[in-house]
Amino acid sequence: MKAESDKLVRIGVLGASGYTGSENLPDMVAIKDADFSNVDAVFCCLPHGTTQEIIKALPKRLKIVDLSAVRLSSFYFTVLLFHYFCYRSCVSVHLCENRKLSEMVLQDFRLRSVDEYEEWYGQPHRAPDLQKEALYGLTEVLRDEIRNARLVANPGCYPTSIQIPLVPLIKANLIDLRNIIIDAKSGVSGAGRGAKEANLYTEIAEGIHSYGITKHRHVPEIEQGLSDCAHSKVTVSFTPHLMPMSRGMQSTIYVEMAPGTTTEDLYQELRSSYEDEEFVVLLDKGATPHTRNVRGSNYCFMNVFPDRIPGRAIIISVIDNLVKGASGQAIQNLNLMVGIPENTGLLYQPLFP
């Protein structure tokens, strides 16, 4: 991949046999000026046993190197698709040698507080020193900071779909910080590719169910981001649901508006905040966002509706959990960090039908 300086940037990808990895690699291959003659796609042995299948789908010119046979120091930029602690020794050396790292889709560096991490993830953080310099990579909100970051933790899918509409409204003091209620629904791919009884077809098909009630690990990530823009502690009521579809995510958010505020004010604030953004789309008034309209794309569609309860509003946000909620946003951040156009490799349209 060529950066602004026109120099070739070598990129390593660690842990690419899951759903997000298989989304990420085609995005990188689709980059217009990408030259893979000197780029290694680095794989580790993951339990899925699918690495070879992914390799078969990649361009023949793309060289594949086993993780055990290469030093990360040969890469300027490394994309991490699996838990940091699986690679902690080589990643630590990589960063010490002044390279860049994007923690693509996992949660090890998202929470600034290592104590909060231990509370929600049930284990001590393995790299508290690195955590201090990690930047949370919500692209549309922290674009300038991401450009200069060395370690970027990409947001989770639910937090992305929730923070994109709420952050501008909180910054503009248009909604009450109390009583934010979030009803979120995800396709089954959000649970990963591992073989789990709860994800079997007969367990998922023809029904929906809630999970992680009051205990989902995205809760502290959501509250951290909203608290940052509010400059005070924000607590939300968040309940996720698993839907019988392969991909897609919808967050329906119920908010109480600040005194004297109308849904028109919310709509105009979102329009002014995102009118120049390529991947965040505020729909025409009255139009309902549908997950099928963002399937396979890096878009976030959203809209605002008046609630029947006076003083309250309903915000609906939809994304593809594997793209904008994972690999697509990670590619946005990678592009910023490398210094190439942010939309590089992401210009494909939603799948239809």
C-alpha cells in the first residue's frame, strides 16, 4: 500500500480466519494502488481451521507467511484481528520499534481503565503500559487524533451504531443524560465464527432472544464514549438481542430531550454534524433505516422520530456489524494512519437483494 510519501507501506495481518478477518482482507486487496508483491499476510493457527479456505480466495500474487516464520519488525503497520495477549510478546516488540498497530476488532485496548477492563472481562489487563497510549478509533469523532496515533483500538459494533448518533446530540446539550434506553439487535455473525450451541441454526432460526442483559461487555465502552463528550458520567440502559440473520445491526435509542428542544433540533444537529461525511447518512425525514440497505457496506444510516410521549425522541441507527461495526471502520482508521484517502478500499455499495 502506498502512503502520501509514495513509499510502499508493508502491512501484516494477524488472525484473519474469522468473519471480520475475511471482511478485512478483501477490503485491503480492493485498494486501487495496492502492491502486494512485498506484502505478507500473516496468519496464526486459529481453532476454526479455515485459514486455508481464506487463502484460496485471495489473489494469487499475495504472499502468505506463517507467523512463526516472520518478524513483525519487518512491517510498518500491523493489523491485529485477535486478542492482544495471544501476540503480546511480538506486538510489544513491534511497538517498541516505532511501528503502528491497529487492534482491529477486539476489545483489549478499548477501555482506558484497566480496573474497569478487569471488572467487565473477568481478568487483569495484560498490557497496562500499552493501554495508556491506546486511542479509541471512532473515526468520524476522533479523525484527527487517529491520524497521529500509534496504537488504535477499533470500536465494537454496538458502540459504533450508538455513539455515531448520540455523540453530536450530547455535545450540543440537546438530550438529557439520564434515561437513555437502547434496544439493539444484531445478526448472528456478531457472535463470531466459533462453534457454539447457542448459535446453531435450530437455536437461532424463527425467533429472537436477548442476551448479556445488564452485563454485555460493550456497556462500559458505550458509557466511556458518551461520558467523554458529556464531560460527566453517563449511564445507559442497554439490552442487545440476537436476530435470525447472518449480518446487520439496528440500535433503537430512546432519549429525553432537553427542555425546549424538539425532534427537529435533533435532526438538524445530526445533519450539520454529518452532512460532509461519506459513510454516515441521515435519511430524509420520516424514512425508516433498514439493515438490508447497508448490508455489506461501510455505511451507517440513521433517522430521528418524535415519540408519543411528550419530550422524548426515538433515534434509529443501522450498520453492517461486520463492516462499519468492525473491518470497514478499521480500514478507515488504517487509511488515516497510513496517510491515504479515508475511503480507499471502501467504495462498494450495499448488497442488493
